[in-house]
Amino acid sequence: MPSFTYDYPRPAVTVDCVIFAQQGSPNKPLILLIQRAHPPFEGMWALPGGFVDANETVEQAALRELEEETGVKNIHVHQFYTFSQLGRDPRGWTISVAHWAVVQLADCQVSAGDDAQQAQWFAFDQLPALAFDHASIIEKAKQSYFSQI
């Protein structure tokens, strides 16, 4: 890979995935969260996601991170917003491209992997305290979700 030097600082690019599961009423979906195994926010709940690797698109990164952390695969994700607020990650300047998808709960078995201690479904109106700015990401994703049903 070639080496580059830039005059300007560059942010890290990350992805976050909001996965809605329907069981019964589409007005009360579940949301898939992982419990973080490492700092920052070790032990807290968060959306599946992570850093985009070199030579990888953000969609590829979203699908890879989702599968690595939850076992969920073979779904279509929709890119819906880019989060770039300063201070959103204590490790440094990050920009996250958020994605959402809807799955049928019966078709989707989850198992924690990679840097997730647990992977679990939560009622969207009973979420635990969340790491990073993930509560804001979920709120924005709900707008996209409810505009589609």
C-alpha cells in the first residue's frame, strides 16, 4: 500500500448498525445491541459497529462488523446518516456512517463474537444506557424506520 502525507488531520471512519427485528407489531420493533468487551465503555451496551478497514467500503465494513460481533449475516443494510459531532469517541476524532436494517426475529439467531461480550435484543422503548452517542443514532434510525412502515 502506498504511503501518503497530508497537510490536514484525518478522522477515523467507523460504521454503526441499527438492526430492527419485527415480531408481531411493526410499531414495537426490537433493537440489537452488543455489550462491549473492551475500553472505551467496557461493559456498556452499544450498537454493533467499528472501524472501516483499508480497501473496504463503509457498507462492507458494516456487514463485516455486524457478522463479527453478532453473527448476523446475509441482510441488506441501508445507509441513513453520517455522525460527525466532535467528541463522540474518547479515542479521537471519528466520523461514523450509520446503517439500519429490518429482520424477522425468527430468522435471525445472534451470538456474541469478536469484541462483544454479549449480543442481545432489546425493546426499543426499554434500552439500557448506551455507549458513545448511540442513543442519538438510534433516535435518528427510528425516524427512518417509522417513515418506511
